[in-house]
Amino acid sequence: MELASRLRRHPYVLGSIALLVAVVGAGTLALSGPWRSTAGAQGGAPAPPRVPVAMALARTRNVSVYLNGLGAVTPLNTVTVKSRVDGELIAVRFQEGQIVSSGELLAEIDPRPFEAQLTQFEGQLERDQALLDNARLDLTRFQELVKTDAVPRQQLDTQVSLVHQLEGTVKNDQGQIDATKVQLVYCRITSPIAGRVGLRLVDPGNIVHATDTGGLVIITQLQPITVIFTIPEDSIPTVLEQLRQGVRLPVEAYDREYRRKLADGALLTIDNQVDPTTGTVRLKAQFPNTDNRLFPSQFAARRWCRPQPSSRARGGRSSTCCGPTGPSGSGR
């Protein structure tokens, strides 16, 4: 009652309270509007993405199945060039890292000792040939004289034996000449294969021998080159069947991280036994390597196509391909 009497005595107090309640209510509504819109934007379901759709004709074809793994680049031929005669190395005709062809001159050994030996053997041949010619003349005379009993038969037989002996001596002289000529050829060391030469192992001025184990230089064939890799033994029947039919199985060589393709090649052959410790068999693929991107003993990630005749994409007259990134392309 006391509060009511005070309000009647001061009516402006009631108006002030009503005005304060209105202002607080308006502020509360103003502040709650953005919060509600933000909460609705965060908690509401996003709009569904637009999915493009394209039409394409269906095709029937084989789908290639690829197997990945690591392999080692292995050259078809690696040759350690050695001297076949003893002598002083007087010249080296190649640059380290040079690409050489088969038959190209690599080094020279001093030929003068062999040239002198050749002259000596040629002189022996001329002497023995003259002795043989004289013995044949005597044999002809004895054959005529024995008919008239002018000489004994034993002397004729001795002369026949002498002629045969001198013929053998002449052949031996000719063989020594031929052997010396071969040694003269060996004084010029040529490349037996085409490939890249490595670092020089012997410098000019050194005495080399045919029994040296190190050699003069190592040559590695780069074109073509092979990669040896392994596959599980379960895949052996399929590979053998394709090889018997003469099917070319493509093989691709990549770097270790599969980011860059190094070369394209084909499967060459398969090993004749399975490794019992790993249950795999080794395969060899050959690459032309015309750009020399495959290097001997390099680790290369290989990717080869395993034949799957029964894996085919089939369809009617047309098919629909769709996806969140657009029409799908051909897959593997």
C-alpha cells in the first residue's frame, strides 16, 4: 500500500520504468539478430554441389592392368678392355666418358719389338725356303739316278725325309710370321662393342701385360639397355602364355618416386626359376634408350602392363558418365 501511494504521488517514476524496459528489450532484439543469422549459417546443411553429366558412346576394349615395382638397369654388354700383348702404352685415343663405336681405336702399344721380330722370322723363312728348294732338286736327281742303280735306294729315302723336314721348317717359319703379325694388330687396341667408356685405368707410359687383371678401361653398352625386375610367381603362367603367343608386353621405366617417365620398352624374357625365399621370378625388359636416360646399375621404378583379356568395358549404344569433377575420362 505504501508503494502504491508513492507511485500515485510520483507518476513520472512509473513512466521512467516503462521507458527503461522498452529500451532494454529493443537492444536485446538488435543483438540477437546477427547471432541467429551466424548460427544458422554455421549449423545449417550446405547446398548440394552441382554434378555435371555428359553422354558418351560406350566402347568394348581391353582394360590394361599395370604392376609397379623396383628394378635395376642392367647393360646387355660390359667389357673390360685389356692388352693382349706385353709392352709400353704409348698413346690413349679416347676421352673419359666418350661414346665409342665398335672397332674404334682406343689405345696403342709400342709395336717396334714386334716389327723387329717379324723381320727376323721373315729372314728365317727365306733361308729355309731356299734350303727346301735345293733339297727338292736333289730329290729329283736321286729319283732318276736310282733307276739306273747309280745311287743306293737308302740315299733316295734319306733325301725324301730331308725334303719333308724342310717343308715342316718352312711352315713353322710362316706360322711365326703370322703370329707376329697378329701381335702387331693387338698393339692397336680397339673397342669390341659400341658404348660409353669409363674412367681411364692406366696412363700412357706404363708397361702393360696380357696377364693384368685391371685392364685399361671399361666399356658399357647403353643402346639398347635392359631392366631386371621381379613379379610374383602367381603371374608366371599368364606371362609365359603371352610370350609363347608372341605378344609384346609394354614396360615403362620411371624414377624412384614415379614422377617422371624415363623410357618405354617391352618385356624381353623371363628367368628359368623362382626364388624360393621371396616367391618371385626375375624378368628382363629391353629399352632402346636412344636418349641415354637409363644408366647402368641405376634403380628404376618399372611399370609393366599385365595382359587381362577378360577385363573389358562393355555397354549398350550409349552410356552416361558423371562425377563431381566432370565427365570421367578413360581409366586404367
